[in-house]
Amino acid sequence: MKKKLFSRCTLLVLSVCTTSLELWSSNIVSLSSLKNKHQEVHIIGDETRYELFPNTCFDLRALLGKLNEAPLKTAVVFFDVNPKKEISEREEYHSSNQKGGPYYSLRERLLKIALEYWENPHNNGFHPTLPLKNLHFLKFPDDTLDQIEMKVSTALEFLGGNNAQAFKQIFKCVGIDSEDINDFQLQLDLDDKKKKRFFNPKLPSSCMGSFNCLKAYIIKKATTYPEFFARISEYNKLITVYSKRINDLPDSPATLPFKKYWNALKVRALSYLKLHNDKNKDISFCALYLKVAFEKESLIDSYEEFRDQVITPVSLIRQFKTLQLLLQMCASYDKIICFNHFVSVSDMINVLQLNGFKEKCTMGEIPEGADGLVAFYHDELQKKIISIEKVESFFNSMILSAIENCNFSVKNESLSKDTSFVLYLKDDISSVYCSTCNEIIKAYNACARSENKIYCSPDCLLKKFFLEEKGHPTLSTLLDKNRILTDDEKLILKQFGALCYLRVALLMPSLVQEYGIVYQLPLSTIITALGKIESVVQDITNPWSHTVELAQQWGIKLIDLKLFLSVYKMAKQNYLETLLKHSVNSSYESLAAKYHTAFDREGQCANLQKVAYTNIKKALNLSNDTENISLVFFYTTLIDQINSRVGLPVESIEDLLAVTYKDQNIAVLLQSMGFRENPCTYIKKNYRKKKQIETAREESSSEDENSFSSGPFLPYLFPATEIHDKTPFTLVQHNQRKKTRVVKSLFAGTKPYHITLFKARKYVPQELLKAQEIWKSCKQTTESFRIKVLFALADSLENQNPSITFNSFGCPLIVCNDTAYDESIKEKLDLNHLFTRHIDTSVNSYGIAEVVGNLIQVSIPGEIHYDGITKIGFFQYSYTSQGVCIHRCFKSYNANQNSTYISPALRKILYDCLQDLPNAHEYENVIKDLKQLVHEGK
């Protein structure tokens, strides 16, 4: 639930929101009472923007005195993170904007009284006017995560235009004249040329009125004021800690639905971040929001999606605190008086009702399912304020403990459902039941919609389709773990998995960027394979006929995949040609450090992707308001089940697409495709010991800490960095002790090799610690033009079936006879420079930083193995102070013994690391050589 912005944000926001407000006799919007046997709970729902006239407020101290002397043990509870801050902000605001003293709201008057006790519990000189007897003031316990929670909750407020004045000022600073962000986006949507100009990636960040200028301005502010702008690492920490707290709650009718709802939203949010934070960097929410906005070419769509996918779980933290505190109080107090924002009241009532409380009376506005998606019209809201006389009557009724006989009493039928004063940013905020599991959810959080039915998760949606399947064989029977599959059925399931993988790859957000799954695919081979499949499906004896029929039931058509890949192939070819055109007759050293070439400049792939989403929803009978991203989660869940059943060796996806004939030996074919009766499934990394977790956090491990996927293929559905290497896919394996990482790949599309990385950060000596801090502060990195050119040239040569030779270092080298390219470029078309970009995903977690001149050099200890040859050394990256990677290369541990690249400290780190490996005996000669080099100071 969204925080009470106007009581917890900065004075600037407070002044913007309250300058024109009049003073009212009450700020109470709802009043509720519930009872369970001898216990009573009274809930005051307020709106903190309204204040009391000092001469119209009833005598609170007298009422509190009666409660204090009453025989019932009473708690007055404030559901606020920082009450003292709220009071101080009110006082500061009045001192600068109003004459005379501040006028406090009812809740603030009570807070001032409560603060006397909270701030002086052990002060011998403190003489309270009301010595507490049976009355107690309670609040949320202080938590170090409160500040992070507030930053996350309010991170996108001004980005979404909720603070109109602040956003108008931002627009003005970047040369945009617009009163409202919604109007501005509407103008862009109505004018394609204007939109393309605004989102033109080639424009410099200094170009006023452009998206790049807006992005540069906002990111600069986020960097300058980190106390107001949340980062991804902070979010991960918040979610991790609260996930444990929530799941540690004892099971009960009140907690079980909440736990399930939290876990579903948490997985969705972390998957979303993994999906869009492709470089796996610790960036600010603002930077990620702007990245999504650029991909969608919409400031509004990205804001709403980001808010719904990522911010929604944080709203549950507020509900969890409320739930936890309510359960604790119900066990200790007879009478409970709660103060909370009125949009939070419905959640409190639901919790209490699940614990046996019955609603006795309610007055005022209690919107259901607001969940922070609410903004208020002042003129309408002020008509809903409850008079001070009724508020006083409500307090008197609590003292008398005779709600039913009190003049205030209002029966439940008077509960107002009118929400005309509320502007919801989503069409449907009601609470609904999932059509499969019958769990209650908020409608706008639904994974998918079908006709009049709603589904809460991809699993529930899959169950729905399983029940509706027709034909033979059905996917549900093939995935049934109790069924013994025939060889034909195993093959159909693997073939279907390959088509499903292609389908979800083409739906990925990174599609229109120069990296990701589709960029790595052997496009020509796959397009040819799809064509051959089309030609054999008429033969009903061919397994592909059943596979294609099954795929169509699940929204996957061969013709769509083939067309899409053909268009993508053309876009990639144009991109490579553009890159190479600017590198002709230039040396490697002279190529610019920064250069931007847009992938898919015509937008053909992006348009095809939009059509694909629409067609899939139609084929699956899902409504158009089903979120696009839900389809990505849906297919990845399906692939996960297929992989667990028969294995899915996607590193050779073209093999899975091979045309099969009835005279083939299916068992042999399956074996060649990597089928295993008991395929190893990916194990989630939640079994590590506490010390291992803490170590991983210290190292900011993008690999261990941020693996939210549930299958071995998912790291490639959610790419973690810019990936341009030649191999279709790479399987990442981790040994049990997490000391190494193994990556398999192909060089030039034909030559297999694998890389092993050593986790050696704990061996970093004292003299390099400062360099690690400098590297850690480099939050965002980009790749220089020269590196892109190397991979682009290698890609273009691969399509020509080039010769592979060995250079003077014994390293595989692609032969380039084109005289238009400088020798300094052609000599770097070797494995040492073109090792798979999957290694780049480990720079943060495995890399060891050093300052070399004016560059930051980051080295990953490891080995590279090919043709029976194993070389041990370092995968090195050189970054400028602006975070631009200008060089990446593998260097043997004994190269450059003058310490130009491999310093004595690096060799000592590798020496210590190798000695500690379980298989250290395999490196006996290297360890001996390293010992000698270290002894000589080399």
C-alpha cells in the first residue's frame, strides 16, 4: 500500500499539496468498530492533508484519561513509520507558510501526546500529565529498512506525474513545454515523427527536448540525491528480508493467503527486474524506468508497468506490518484504537474478520483494493469528511463500551461504496478470485484474463489450458510425471520445447537491442530448419506433424516464427553493416570509444513483436488487457516443466529442430539431443549457509544473489549482460562449493571450447581494497565501439564459413582476407578477444579491480580449454573513468612478466585460489610456476 505521501515526504511535496487547502473541523474520513467476544477494535481512517481548528477539537486528554482509568487494557496504535518526522514537518511547514502556531489534525494531536512517552521512557525528570495505567501508545517498531521502504515506495511518484508541479519543472529544465505528462505522451502517440525524434537514440544528452536529455537530467538528480532515489540493491535487500519475515509468520487463516499472495508477487517482481535489468547492475529505479520507457517509447506505459510489477510487493510490506502488529495486539489488549490512512482500513478489517472479529458499525469512505493506485480530488474528498461532533461521539462510545446503544451507531448498510472522489489509475481495483486456485487477488494484479475469468499466476493459467486441451497427444499427458513416455512422445515434447523456446525468445524485451537470445541464434540454420519442418508436417507419420499441431494449440505457429526470424536476420545484417562501415581503413586504437548505432532502426522487429502478442492472446482466448509480460512468464513456466521432464539442451537448439523421418532410430536421435531419463534440474540458491550469503552480498554477486529463475535455460531468457557471442546458448554450471563457474561455447560457430572462472575475491590483498571500492562505485558501464566492431566483423565472417588458423600464441583465429580492415583489427579476431560475452555477466561477482594509469582494469581468474589445450590466466577488462569498456582480452598468467598487465598481486591471488581448490592437484605445475613468479616479484 502506498505510504501516506503527504505526511512522510519532503516539505516541498507537503507545501505543494496543502498550500490551497482550507482548515476543516475534522480530517477523519472513516470510522469503524469490530468486536470479537470481549475484544474491541476501533479504526479511525484519516486523510492527513486536513487540519483541525484549535477551538473546535474536543478535549482529548479528558477522553484519554477515562480510557486510562477504565478496567480494560487499551492500546492506541499509530500505523506510521516516523511519527516524529510527521510532527516536525507540520511545524516547519506552518512556520514558513502560516501566521501563528501550527494547527494539528486529530491524529497529530494524539501523536504529540504519545511522543512525550516515547521520547522520555527513562527520564527521571519527566512528569507526564497522564501517568499511564491501562492505556498504552503503540507504533510500528523502528526498522533500519524503513528508509529503504520509503525510497522504494516513492521512487516513481514524480516520474509518473503525480507531483505535477515537480514534473513540470523537470520538463522545463530539459526544454519540454508541457503541463501534464499524460498529455505529452498522448501528443507523441498521435505523431509518429515527433515520437521518433523524441526517442532518437543518436541524439546527445545535451539536446534539449529529447528523451536522452530527460534521461541524463533525471539520472544526474538520482546520483546527486541518493537518499531520495532507491537502487536495485536496496530493493533486493528489502524484498529478501521481508520475504523471510513474512514466511516465518505462523500459519493461520489470516496469514496463509497473505503468504501465498506475497510469494507470487515477489517472484513476478524479481523476474521483471531480471528481465529488464539486462546488465545486472546496481542502478537506480529511475534508470531502469527510463530504460523501459525507451524500449516501449512511452513514459506512461513504462511507469504503470514498473509500478504494477515492482512496486506492488512493497505495498504488501505495509500490509504485513499491519497484520503483524494487529495479531500481536489482539493477543495482549482488550480494546484497540487504530489510526491509519483511510485507504488502508479495508485491509485491516479483512485481517480482523479472518481472526473472528465481526463488524459492528462503519461510517464514511472505505475504498476497497486501492493499494496505492489512488489519487484524490480535493473538492470531492472534502465532502466526505466526518464532522467533529460525530468523531467525538465515536470516542465516547469507545469509553462507554456500548456501541450498539450509542447515538453514533450506524449499521453496516450505511457503509459508503461511493468512490467517485477517487481517481484510479487502473480500470479494475476490485478483489477477485482466481478461476483456478480460488485464491483472492486484486484484479489489476491478475496474470491473465480469459472471458470473465481471471488467473493469478502462470501455473494457474497452465492448469486452465491443460483442462481444455483437445487432440492427441496432449501436453498435460506428456508432462504427467507418472506417465511412462514412448520414444515418439519424448521426441514430440523436446521438439515442442524448442518451438516454445523460440516463441518466448522473440517476445523478450531485449529483442530490438544488439544483444540477447535472438541475436545469438544461428538464424540461417533455424530458418532453414523451420522451412523443412513445414514441408514434412503433411506426413502424419512424422513426429513433427503432432508437434506442430500441439504447438498451434498453445499459440505457436511456424509461419510466424519463420517470418519473425527472417525480419530479424535482415535487421541484424543491416546493423552489422552499419558498424563495419564506420570501421573501414581504421586501426583498432583509432576507433572511437563511444559510438551509437541503433539496432532495428526501422522498427520492424518491434512492430512484429506487438503483432505477435496480439495474435498469441487471440489464439489462447485471452483478453487484450492481459499484460504482455505475462505471456513471457507463461511460456518460461511451460519450458521449465518441459526441461524437468525430458531435458532441453538449448545450447544446440538447431538439433532439436532437425527434421525426423519414420525410418530413423528415435532412441539414438533422443540420445544425440541430450535426453536423460533423470535430467538434472536447476536448484534454487536458497540453501546456502548464512556466511555464504553474507559473502555473496559483500561481493555483489550478480550471478548467485540475483538468480531468480527456476530452470537452467532461464538465465538466457533473462540475459544478464550484452551478449553477442557466436554460440546459440550457453549452459552455466556451478560446482557445489561455488568456487568455479563453467561456461561452454563455440568459437566461430564451429569450434567448441569452455571457460572456467575462479572465485578468488576473498584473496584480494589490502593494497587492492581501494581499487575495489573505486570499481564498485562505477555503477553503469558501456561497451566501446571498437569492441562491437570486433564481434560484428566476426559475425559477418562466420556467415562466409571462414578458415580457422592459430596465431603466434597458439590461439584459434578467424582468417580475414579483406584488405579494407586494418591488421590491428584482424589480428584480434581470435578466441582471446572474442571469448563469449557470457563471461561479462561475472565481472561484478568475480572481477578483481586494479588502477592502471587512468584506467580501471578488472581481471577474472580462470582458464580456457579448447582442442585438448588448457590455458590459465585472467579475463581482463579495461574501463575508462566514465565506465566505458575499451578492451577485453584473455591473458595467460605468465604473460607480460614486466607486470604491465599481470601484476604480482594478481598472480598471488591466483596462486592462493588454485591451492584452495578441491582439485588443486590438477594445477600442480601451474601452482609451482606461480610460486616461483611470486617469489621473484613478477
